[in-house]
Amino acid sequence: MQDKQSTELSREVTLEPDHEFRFEVEFNNKVQIKLAKGTAEIFGTELAVGITYTFTGRKAAVYTWHGCTLEVKGTCLVEYTANETPMTSYLNTHLALEQLRQRAKMEHELGPRVLVVGPHDVGKTSLCKILVSYSLKQGGKPIYVSLDTTEGSITMPGTVTATCISNIIDVEEGFGSSATTAASMGSSTMPLAYYYGFENPSENVKLYKMVSSCLSNAIKSRMAVDDECRNSGFIIDTAGLIDQVGYDIIQHVIEEFSVNVLIVLGHERLYSDMNRMFSNKNVSVVKLSKSGGVVERDRQFKTRLQRTKIHEYFYGTPKCELSPYSMLVNYDDIKVWRVGDVIAPSSALPLGMEGSSNETQVVKVDNYDMCLHSILAILNADQDEHENRLLESNVAGFVYVSDVDDEKKKVTILSPSPGRLPKKHILMGSFKWMES
């Protein structure tokens, strides 16, 4: 297999200025791209000349402002060159934000607080990457906030995270490598994460709002003491919810994070609704068109992406492989909690009936068989923390339960680092994973 890969001929792709080469690679395939001459970037991160980048399980595009020549090796599922791209409008958006940053610096105010909304699969995360990368290029230190719990763009799926971006985002792995590996591995980006534990924000709106608020408080505290982050502001990436629940969440996020720039991507109706709702509330609503390169990712691809993310957390990426540790833990050494069952959303109950408030209360898990094959979040909470405060704790890390022995009262867990678990309180979400 290896020989076939190395003897395979590379083909040349020449791009005119303001063109992009779009490609899709399957999960079990590898494609190598090398910039031979000129300049090019992938989602705002520049490619270095003569370096080979390897992609697997990705849908991406190499864009060039001034023209370039690429060498491509391997078979893509889809590949073509396009000349209609919204990159100029994205650059203009960045320049407008940069003006806000300059003004913030002079007046010692907060930098721009940007929220990107739109339906699923319109390129919200890609736009966030571009805006963050461009800000970084101009000496900023923006905070990237991900409220998209389906994918786990920075760490595990099911978390809301904030990361101060001070280093170039990796071309091959997106935010991947930085967050998977520990700080000791030379990685500089460590996200602050709160565990929501479900895939879709609509599964438990009350809890989702609560963890978002916790995250916004943490970001405000960080910005109060860090001048660079305060001037650069933050960019929030959201899940593609644009139904009634979605509007409710958008409103909550705008209030909590005191957003002042709302970017609506690729959706006319959403734009007019947002304009109506927020134009008189000191929020600039901006409409951007989506790139013609965005592709709908089916359910199967998304599930595969989630599984890959979880696998990466424990085993690292091809460039930086990790060996997780398997260990036995006594039942008494840990306290596993899960969020109370959502019986029905208040909207689905008969008039006048209130939903029970156990959507944001934790229930102790006594039957550890429930945890088998679960992803558990270790909470940064003291041992004697009151259970009602547990969900407000951020995450120290994640472990995976591979076996439960009820007779010996022991659980076998997979952990990214050796030694005892740092904390006793552990939160179980709805994510299961079968180690293959």
C-alpha cells in the first residue's frame, strides 16, 4: 500500500488569482497537497511553499489571492476548481472588524463580539476560522467560542468551548491537534470547556443556556484581565438551529455575550428576522453569502466525524499519536452524575403546566452498567461541592468507560494521562463510543 502511495504520480493544479481548488477526501483515504509556487491558504491559514500537507476525512478548499501552482497526490472523492467565491466579502468583513478593534484599543473598550448564525452546512465554522486567522495575522489574540455541540470542533462533541487563539490554526487538522494533545506536548491552545452532554441544543435547552452563560462569564473574566484578548474580541460559532428553539437560543447568546456584530450566513429569511429583532438593540446585522463550495454532510459523515473526534482525543492524530492509559477505578473513588431526564419541553405540556426543573439538576448514577462505553467528563469541582453547583464547573478532561465489573465494584476506564483521576465528580452525557 505504501509503495503504491509513493509511486503514484502527482498532478499539477494551476490556480488563477481569486480562484479556489475544492476537494473532498474520504475517511479511509489520503490526499497530499503541496504548494509548488505562489501563495495559497486553507480557511485563512497560509500554506508554506514546498511542504506536503496530508488530508483524510476532510472537505476543504485551497484559495489563492494572487494565483498559485499546487501538486496533488492521491484520489479525491470530489475535486474541481472554482472562480466564484465570497472570499472578498469575507475579507471586507474582517477589515470592518479590524476597524472596530482599532477603535476599541484607542478607547480601552471591548473589541468586536461577533456571532455567526445560519442553517446547517453553510460554512459557519470555516468563516469563523477565516476571521480568527486573519485577526491573528494582524497581531490580534481573538477568542474562538464554539457553541456547536454536534461536532466538537475543538475537543469532544457535546461541549461548549472557548479558546484563545494565539498560534496559527493547523492546516491539516483544523483546531484538532492543538486541543487533543496535552499542554506538555508543545500545544499552546487549551480550550476552556463546559460539558453539555447532548448532541443537539434542542434536547435540553435549559441546560444549554446554562452552560453558555457559564462560558460567557468565564470569557468576561478573562477579557477583564487580558488586554490583548479584550481588544481582539471574540467570534462565536453556533449550531445550525434556525427554528423556534434556535431563535430563542440566538437571543439568549446575544444577551449573555453582549454581542454587537451578528453575521447571518447564507439565509435570506433568517437575515430579515434577525434584522427585525436586533437592529435597534445596538447589534449590527450583516448578511454574507455562503460559498459555492459548501457541501451538505449527511448524517453518516457527521457520526463518523464525531467518532473520529472522540478517537483523536485518546489516540491523537497521525502527526502526533498518543497512547492512552487503561486503569481500574473503584466504585467509591468516583461519583458519577447525569442530568435529570427531560420529560417534555414546556411547549409540549398542557397549558398552565410547568415543566419540572430537573433539566438542570444532576442525578447520581448508582448503576454503573449505565456508564459502559460512555464518554465521561471529569469536572473541575471540589470533592465537597454541592451537587446543584456541579454543572457550573468546567471540564478537566474526559475518560471512556470500557468495562464495568459489578462483582469487584471496579470500572475500567481509558484516560489520556496516567495516574489517579484529578477529581472525583464525573458527569455522564448521552455520548457512547465503541472502541474499534
